[in-house]
Amino acid sequence: MDEKFGAWLGRQLHRAGLTQAEFAEQVGVTRAAVSAWIVGRAVPSPVTLPKVAAVLEAAAATEAKNPQT
């Protein structure tokens, strides 16, 4: 995959309908950390990545159960 993590994460948050602040709270980091990831100034630590995946997976599962048409 040639995508940059930040651009991908920004799209996933948009699709999930999550703000940076909501996502940060669920992952257990600051909104500033999420912003830094999205703009490419930083990436999540290896310890944080599983939390990122879990929150996005839960958001996708919720969206699949309740599609907004």
C-alpha cells in the first residue's frame, strides 16, 4: 500500500463519523497526537497501534449494523 498513514487515518475517521477528539479519547491519546498523525508529523507507537485498530474496527462494525442511507 502506497498510502501515507495520516491520509488513510483521516479518511477512516471521516467514514466513521469520528472527530479527532472523539477518536483520541477512545484510543487514550491527546487530540494533538491524532492531529500529528494525520498531518504526518508523527505516527502511533507500536503500543498504541492495536488501540487504533480496535477503535476503527468497532466504528466499522457499528456502521455496518446501522448504515446511513
